[in-house]
Amino acid sequence: MNGRVLRTELKRSVAPWPGVVVLGGSLAVFCLIDGIWWRGNEGWTAQWTSMAMWTRYLLAFWWPLVVGMGAVYGLRESRSRMAELLTTTPLPAWRRAAVPAGALALVLAAGFGLLVLVGGTQVALGPTTYTGLGWLPISLVAALALVAGAVFGMGVARALPSVLTPPALVVVFLMLTGLLLRMGIDGEVPSSRVPNRFAQLSPATAEPRQMLLTLSGSVHLGQTLWLLGLLTTGFALLAAATRRARLLAVTPALAGAALALLIIPAAARDTYVIDKAAATLVCDGPVCVTQANRSHLPELAPRGKEALRVLHDVLGDKAPNSVREDTKLRALGDPRPLSGDVVLVDFDEQLFADATGQDLTRALVAQGLAPGRHGRTPREGGGQDDVALQSIAASWALGDPTLQPMEEKGTDQYSRKTWADADTAWQELKGLAPAEQRSWIAGLRTAALSGTASLREVLAGGASR
């Protein structure tokens, strides 16, 4: 393709606009809206994989729009009434098609690439030190999806030159993408209500909700074959001059879809998998975190060892002997499995998200004495009861003269009642003999591990019994 011709195409056509829309629209969503994509370890600038997954998530909106914009671009010849004139030129049809298709592909790849560059720069400047390359196929497939969708839209508009073609394509692709992304109830990993193989024909991914989850290699391969088939079909439709050629142009898309359906896993659990490299544990003595969060280890290790010492003083031989990052997959709202031997740390938890220094030690002691079974993350809302119980346990273990809340007290009626009950329980605990206080705390921990602890039971003496 002649570079001068390509530059002219970019200057004098609407080709650059799809790339501008993808880049500008995505940055507007990410930077101007205070959404869930700024929260926790799954934030779009927190980790490389989550950054790639969030940009793929937005394809649910951009992919149908890009197909429609490609169709608008493909109507150029019919609108200018030059189609018959161009067919009489000696230049082959495929070469005439290559210029607008190449221009559109270039701007879309550049626009999406700049979006990834902005996100990647923020990840690189952030606290994470994990730089695995597992995110790269996720982004490459996304760029291919945008290019393939736009060229397909151009080809369909060339074959069906009507002003209704672009909006019809947008509506059809939007409905299909929404249907394929419609979430099911498969708990630990994202799933769709349609069969998984068909769901993965959409390049858009579900909202990232587990830092360690990524797409499997078979999904990358299957989606690549399908999108290459779609791209080939679009280009063939652009270059087709006869009805028979247009009918044959559909073959690559059908072949790509068939191969993809054979390769893509049938189960959602084989589609979204644990990134083993990111999940590898890095330890400093009894304190372990994942590779993805190893930047937390220098702060967590000394605080974890101090917390284990405090827990041993309180619980004796029944105290936990290690601190470990929680890597167990679970559905939102489901209880986490607990063990008396380990203090589990989830850096998405409000308890640990911003804790440093003595606050981190206090959080670890609280988690060791009254572990919460339900998450208190940006996507989950555990009850105030757990916070109140942890505040009582940590304040007692650290010798505080008064009850020190682990987080700010709420101002609603339920929160005021909860903390009033917590103050009552604290006063009752401090009124016991030292041996009875230890027994009370041990009973609280046993109840918390079994999932039966609640502030109401504590006030009724349930924990001590």
C-alpha cells in the first residue's frame, strides 16, 4: 500500500474517527467516572491483567459501535455514486479495498494501543512489581476484534449499500453482545446464560472481580481464529464484484466460527483460569503473599510476625502460625473457608486496604482473633457486626483502655445500635477476671471460625459458652 495514498485517506476521510471514539470514550469512562474500576486489586490501573480485562470489558459498547462506524465508512462509494466508475478502472478491486480498510485498521489499532499505553503507564508507576506478560494476548485479541468488526461492517455496507445498514448492524451486534455477556449464576468465575462456547465468540469480557483470574490460552486461540475469519469475510465483501463472490465471502467467517467452537472450552471454569505465575506465593518466614502482590511483603512481613506473637500470647498453642494472602476463588457474597492455623489476608478488604504500621498489626490481630467469613470488599458489604467483634478482640489483645473501632462508625440507626451494643460487650468483657477474659476471647474465636459468631450472641454470652 502506497504511504502517500494512505496519508491522503487518513486526512480526507472519516477513517480516524473510530479510533478517536474508542480512545476518547474509554478514557472518559475510566477517568471521569468514579466507578468500580478504580477499586481494589481489580482496578484498571492496579495490575496488568486487570487493566487488560477492563479494556476488554468496554468492548461490549465499542465493538457494536465500531461495526456501525465501519459500515458508514463503507457506504462512501455508493453515497458519492462512484461505484460503477471505480469498477471500470484497471486497479484490482482488492487493492482499492485495501486502502480504506488499512486506514481504518491503523487508526483503531492506534487508538486502542494508546488506551492500553495510558493504563499500562499507570500500572507501571503504581505499587505493583509484578510484570508478567499474560495480559498481552488479552489486549491483542481486543485490538483484532475492533479491526475485524470495522472491516466486516465496511464489507456488509459495500454488499448492502443502504442508509439502514449501519444502524441495523449496530443494533444486531449490540443485542448479540448483550445476550452473550448476560451473566449466569456460576459463582466463582464469570459465566453466561448461553452455552460458554457461543458466549466466547463475543470479544467483550465480564467485569473483572478476581485479581488472579485470566483467560485461558484455548480461549485466545479460538477467538483469534474466529476474528480472523470475520476480518477475511469483511475484506472479501469489500473486494467482491459479483453475487457469487459475495456468497463465497461468508465462508471464512463460518469456518473461523466453527474452529473457534471446537477449541473454546465448554465450561466457564476452563475459560477463566488462575494465573499460576501471579498466584505463586512469595514468603518471608511465616508471612506469604502472591507474586502479584509481592510489593506488600516488606510492610506485611514484620507486622505479620508481630501479630503472630500477640496471638500466641493470647491463644497459646491454639494460635495461628502463619499469615497468608487469601487466593481461594469464591462467589460474591459466599463465605470464605477459615482455618485456625492461618491468618488470611485479602488486600481488597476494607480491613487491610489502606492499613500500614500499627494499624496493619491491629488488623492482623483482629483477623486472627475474630476472622470474618464474609468479605468487606468494594464489591461486597459485610455486616458491621464483624467489624465490632474484631474491634473488641483487637482492643483487648493490644491492651487498649477503651474500645478502638477498626473503622469509622456509621451514622445510620443500625450502625449506632451496633456500636452501642459493642460498647456494652466491651464493658462486660473488661469486668471479667483475667482468666475469664481469655476464655471469652477464645470462645469468640471458636464461634467466628465456625461461622456462628454474632454481636447478639456475644452480648448474650454465647461466645464465652
